[in-house]
Amino acid sequence: MEDCSWLDEFLDSLDIAVANMDLATLQPTSWRHFQPLIAREWAEWFGRIVEEAKLQGTPYEKIAEAMPPDVCREHLFFTLEDLKTARVPKRKRLEIADFFYQTLKAQMEGEDYFGLHETNRKKIDLKKTLAKTFHKGTPEAAKALGRLYNAAYNLGAALYLDFYMGKAIENYGPYRLGGNRTLVIKEMRFLRPTELWQKRKGVAADHLRWYAVYENVKFSCDLVACHTNYEGDPIAGLREWRLERNGEQITDAAEIKKITVNIAENASKQWTELLALPEQKLLEKAVWIRCYVFKELCDLLELDWKPSTGLLGAVKGKNLAQGWANWKQQLYDEKGARKYWRKITDPRIDFYP
């Protein structure tokens, strides 16, 4: 295992992305209400993945194909909180942290692995990407593609409980092209997870990728790659674009609108279905969703991605208030709260909730 000084940069980036987040904006609950209920069982469930990858000698480049940057960044954080809640020994905490880190390193361009410098650049063949057929950007195209992205964003949040939506939405960039031009790639994926939500089998697209070439527009993000910011005018500044559905290019404006309407309607229905779940059903669904995030990795390692009996049993008869009661953060003291959460997340120190 390498030197763990990289954790300082991770914690700095996490502080920017999460420390001031209002958890009340997350619907219908937050990870800090849900995850403590399954922390010990989750440590066991995810630990078997790390052990199996090691046993099989699976290269991190291969693991990265099943675990993109946003999943690595966010679930490193979630898992570290769980490992502390479950009081897993330091050696194991560091081993699991390193698994996420090495997977990130295997797929990132540059060294801004955690978005501290406001990027999320996955390795791509830029020359090959720019050789694809692009269309001239117009304000109309920018607005239509923006509506599509917003619809997919809303659907992703409803499918994956808002806080696990890195499974569905990720932004890559900025890729510098010169002449004040940058490329941003927007991924909208796993929008039809029928293993979780049967009623979403009618979603018009499972995977969409939007390539946007901007001029005089600065794109940035933080550790959570859907936390995006634009300086300049992304509507007037869109110079070229390309949209793909499952790898095939879509050019027809009417088709884009049709897909957008379909996804928006499914997002509305999905939110209605999610918010109607009784608390016990919501807890069970949350377990399924969290495991589903790692389905591709489990498939790669020939492991069952579905929740274990122990995971599902961990939420039986429990409620979200019990999960929140696990924490002892100082809500009245912002500085104290920041220090508290940083110590909770840092796997190098034996500090527990």
C-alpha cells in the first residue's frame, strides 16, 4: 500500500463539496440517516469485493471500467464513514481506501483525482473524440440539450435517492482545446434500472452522452461531478455539440425533444413512486440501490451484486431517526462540526461517532 498522504487532498476536496451541504435538500432522506443502519453489514459486503479483486489479480484499469470517477470519489467517502461507524480496524480501512484511490488513478488524466482543482478529467482519446461528427452550436440546440440533461438529472436523482446519483449523472472536463475553447462531456446513464424499478422500463434512453465544445465559458466541478459551475454564457458559448444514445448519434431535433419529454415524464412518475414508499420499504429499496451502484464491478468479478441477507436484515424494524442518532456532530458550531466530520472520514485516525 502506498503512502496515504493523498487522503489530505481528498479530505480538503470533500470539505468543499459536502461540509456546508444542507441535508434537508436531499429527498426523501440522506445518507447520514440511512447508512449507519447498515454500516457493519456494508463493510462486510463491500470488503468481499476488495478481497475478490485482489484474489483474482484484477488490474485497476479493468476495475475502472466498471467504477467511473464519480462513483469512486463519492463512494470512497460513503464507505469511509461506514467503516468508522462499524469500527473496522485501521488496517482494513486503509486497504479499502486504497482500492478506491488506485481505481481513480488508473483512469484519471492529470492528478486532480478528487476535484480539488475543479476538474473531473477521465482519460479519453481527445484526437479520436474530436474526429467524431459534431454539429454547429446554436442557442436553440444549447437550450434543447440543457432541457434533456435537466430531465435526466431529475430522473437520476429519483432513481438513486439523490445522493447516489453519481451512478446516473457525471460530467467530465474541462478538456482544454486552445483558443478559449473547452470540451465538456456529460454522461446520463443507467436511466432504465428495471432490476430496481420495473415501471421505468419505458424510459426512452438508458445511456446518453452529450459532447459540448464551449468558447469563452469556464466549466468547473468539485468532488461530486454533478456539482457544476459555468462562468460565461453556456447557451451563447456553445460552439459545437454531439449527442449519442447508446453510442449512436442523434441529430434530429424532434427526436431529442421526444426523448426529453419521455425522460421528464418518467422522472415525475419516479419521484411520485419513491416518495410514496413507507419508511420500511424505503430502507429496503435504499439497500438495493446502493448495491446496484456496484453491479458492473460485481459482474466483472463474477460476484452476486444483490443485497446479502445480512444487509436486508440490518434495516428490519429500524427507522431513519435511529440512523441519524448515530452521529454526535456539533450542529451549533460550524468549525467544530467541520473538524468532527473530517475526523470521522479520515481512516488514518481512530475517531468514531
